[in-house]
Amino acid sequence: MPQYAVTGCAGFIGSNLVSRLLADGHEVIGIDNFSTGRREFLSAAIKSPAFTLVEGDLLDTTTMDKALKGRSVSMVFHLAANADVSSGVLHPRRDLEQNTIATHNVLEGMRSHDVSRIVFSSTGSIYGEPDVFPTPEDAPFPIQTSFYGASKLAGEGLIASFCEAFGFQAWIYRFVSVLGEGYTHGHVFDFYRKLQTDPNRIEVLGDGNQQKSYMYIGDCLDGILLGVEKGTAPVNIFNLGLDDTIKVHDSLALIVDRLGLSPKVDYTGGKRGWVGDSPLIHLDCTRIRKLGWKPARSIDQGVLCTLDWLRDNPWVFEGRE
Amino acid sequence: MPQYAVTGCAGFIGSNLVSRLLADGHEVIGIDNFSTGRREFLSAAIKSPAFTLVEGDLLDTTTMDKALKGRSVSMVFHLAANADVSSGVLHPRRDLEQNTIATHNVLEGMRSHDVSRIVFSSTGSIYGEPDVFPTPEDAPFPIQTSFYGASKLAGEGLIASFCEAFGFQAWIYRFVSVLGEGYTHGHVFDFYRKLQTDPNRIEVLGDGNQQKSYMYIGDCLDGILLGVEKGTAPVNIFNLGLDDTIKVHDSLALIVDRLGLSPKVDYTGGKRGWVGDSPLIHLDCTRIRKLGWKPARSIDQGVLCTLDWLRDNPWVFEGRE
């Protein structure tokens, strides 16, 4: 039975992937430091004899040893990351450490234990503010605009170098924002939290016209696993996102309608929600679609099912500011 | 009088830049840890009252404090790097530390001391193995093939993020190989050293058909300073190289002819001299040429003047394997 390792196993995408892999009959070694991951997301997994949890920080180079030593792991899904994109400007070193140096440590751990296949969660943010929309994987060489994007780009570069030097094989996914069950950051989370505090007024970062493409977690996992199955190059790079976009204020309208509210909306103004925010992320996903990927849920459906999940799981807001 | 800081001031490009800046009447704060830099290259500079040497490692975050505190530095030329491209496969972490993490530390040091203009020595290696020759700055998004290129790409991303987040301005130069007085690594150095040991036989990495574009250090400095003078964008990216290329075996022919030798040449074979070597680096330098840059020396002239300098300075080989 193939063994898979999943870093960031208690995070949003990681925990959903663990559930999927276990359901598909695989053994899974999950790695997390629980800095932002939630133990609750693993409550089903830890009951499975096919799941092993390794608690550790990837900045500690022994963590990957603990996860890989004495096992026959066939692939590492490296999803651990600082996913707090908007506060990079407050903590430039955090992105460097958690997204770049941690990735180096994962790769070196793999090399030490003869594991050579890696899946990496990159981001559409690495295109910066592109001139081409929708943006393909081979868009003109971008200039970075966020610490998050820069740190993921650096991770991609490290991975590609390991492929060239040591015969690794990689599947790199540049995501739009992902949402769905287990989603604990981002605009739906923020809007719902704000509206719980004050149902009559909400502040929205930027002018509300930022356009984003949101992808449902189930569709995201389908794309990841399809790319791994069909991508045979040494370095396989795929955009993953929907073919349409939604404006932030339209997404807010969906949310307040579902909640039966009609708050006063205050926009902070400007094209960008935060320093390094992309006013428009819209990826050309032809490459993964040609392999047969077709997202099942629309952006609207994704936003609403995420909202419903947050309403059903008020505990995710506990301990948050 | 403007003060400039130069990291890697005892290295090949750094020490030549220090000489140029001093000759132009500027005050220079030089920073080096002398891991590969040579004190001999600063023998003229240290006699100048306009030069201050700060010895320190950029992985130590206090080094930039020492260099910038209490001064009014208007620009940092960040040239310190691990420039040993070919042995990245033996030391993947060295490129990460010396080219990526050190760059982060330089940027954070600058931010602490309100210095916001940075020049960065990047590399044509970040284009990996491109499909487009000559390769322009906005070539299709490349896949990295070397730890060196990946670590410099990561440095570029960090710098661009600081420009976006903190109002920095940057001039990033993607060089071909640079040679000339003070050159202490690379093919002319290696060939001459090998021929000193055995004038009758020389081993050449690869099949000798790798094509490279070599630029003379004086032309390189002209390009850097012109770009700084005329580049007004927040992030200015320039390729710097010659419009033609030379094959490795043709360069060797120049060298053995100048030395009056006719060694047997053994090629190790293969398109690449080492893992991550680019069989062809040929940059489109239209962008910097449009600003008026015109290299004064041809590749042949650069190779031969480098060889002559090495013959006149045998001490540079002392202490080398």
C-alpha cells in the first residue's frame, strides 16, 4: 500500500487531502506544527490505523527525518506554509522561513531518505500584477509584488533545482484562493466574522472591485490528484482555478443575502485590499483542463457552502482575534 | 558626498566597483566576510580615506547594522554571493544561505536604517534552459535548473517585494559570465590553472560546444552605473551581456594559442559542463543598449586580457586546490 506524507496536514488543504487519501485506501503520514493547523481537522484521521501523526516544525531539520525514516513513502505533499498572505508586510521573514527555508528542509529530508516525488502548493500570486489575463503558466517572467508570492516562487525554484540535480519529480500547483469545509482564513471567513460582531456595518478592504477566482476544495483536490496521475514531466506546473471571477462586493452581496442581513458597507478604498494584494487574479487553466479536470462547483456555490460550513462550525472562530 | 555601501567588496565585481566608485569621488563602505573575497583586491582602496571596511558575514544580522548605522548611505550595491555556480549540487544549502537569506538580511538592514535603493547582481542562469534566444528580460516564466539560479531568483523576488511594500527602488542585473582583472573563478581561470599543472593535456567539462557570452568587467560596471542613472522604475531589471557568444572550445583555442601550447584536449562529454549548467546563455540586452550602453571589449578581448592578468598575478592561485 503506497504511503504518502502530507506536510501541513492539520491545515485547510492538508486536512482535506488527508481525508481524501485515507478514503482512497492509502497510508498517510501527516506532519504539522499546529501553529495554524487545527487538531479538530484531524479528529477523523487520527482514529484511522492508516494515519500517523508526526508533530514537528519544518524549520527543525529532524522533523522530516522523523516522518520519513524507516518508512517507504512514495510521495510528499508539501502543503505546510504561512498562508496569511495579507500580513506579509508585517512579517517579511515569516514567509521566507515558512515557505522557502521550510521547503528546502523538506527537499533535503526527502533526499536523505530517497523520496523523490513532491507535490507543492504554490500560488497564482507569483504572477504579481501580470499584463496577460487569464494568466498562463508560461506568462512573461513576472515581477513579485508580495512576500507570499516571492517566498512561493523561491520554493518552486528550489524544487525545480532538486529535480534537475537529483532526479526528483515535482507537481507544482499555482492556486487561486481555495475555500470550502475547513477554511479558516480569507474573505468569506473575515466577512462572516465581522458580521457576527456587527451585523449592521462591515468594513471591506480596498474598493470592493478586486476580482478573484475562488476554487472549491474538492475541485482543488481533484486537480492535484489528476495532475499527479497524468503529469509525466520532471517538473509539472499547473494553474488551478476557475474560468470566471467574482468581485469582492458581489461575493459580499451573496453572503449578506444568505445571512438575511443588509449592513452598511464601508470600503477602505484603493485597488488593492492590502500591500501586495493583486487587484485581479485570473488564471488560464487550459493545461490542467486538457488532462480532463473540470471543477464541479461554481464560485457562488463555493462561497455559499463555505459560509454554511462556518455557520455550522462556530468553534473555528474561538481563540481568533 | 554620496556614500555607497558595497557588499562583497573584496570579490571580483565588488572590488572593481569599489575602485570605480572611489575614482569617481564617492565615499564607499565595503562589506565582506573574506570567505572567497581577497584582501589583495582592496589594497588600493584601504589606503583611501574615503573607504571604510566592515568585516562581517551577512548571515549575521548585525553586519548591515555595523555598515549603515550612523551613516547616510544612499544606495547599497549588493554583490556578495556564492558565485561558485557549478558546485551547487554539492552544497544546495550554501546558495540558499548566501544568495537568498543573506539578501533578506541586507534588505532588512536597509529598512532598519532608512536606506531604500539597492543594486543586485542577479544572473542569466535564472532563465534556466529557455526556448527563446537571445533571451529577453520578459521571457516566458522559466523553470530553474540550478541552485545558483534559483537562489538568485529568490533574491530578486525578495527585492521586488520590498519595493512594493516599503517603497524601495531596485536595479537588478542579470549577467552573463563576467571576466577581467580580479577574476578568480570560471573557465579562463580553470583552464589556465590546469595548463600550468599539465601543459600537454587538458580536461574540458562537457563536449566543448556550450556557448557562453562573456562580458568584460569594465563594460559590466558601465552597464550597472548607466542603469542606475537612467532606470526610474521601482524595479529596474536589465540583462547585461554581449550580443554574440563563444563556444568553450573556441575560447580554449584562444587561450592555448596565447600561451603557445598545443595540449591534447579531453572532453568529458555531454551538453552540460555540470549539473545545472546552461548549454547556451545568450541574453537579449536591447533594454540596456537603448539607454546607451555599448560594451567596449569583445568576448575574445575579454578572454585574452583576463588570461594576461592571471599570468601577471600568480598569487591568485595560491591556496587554491
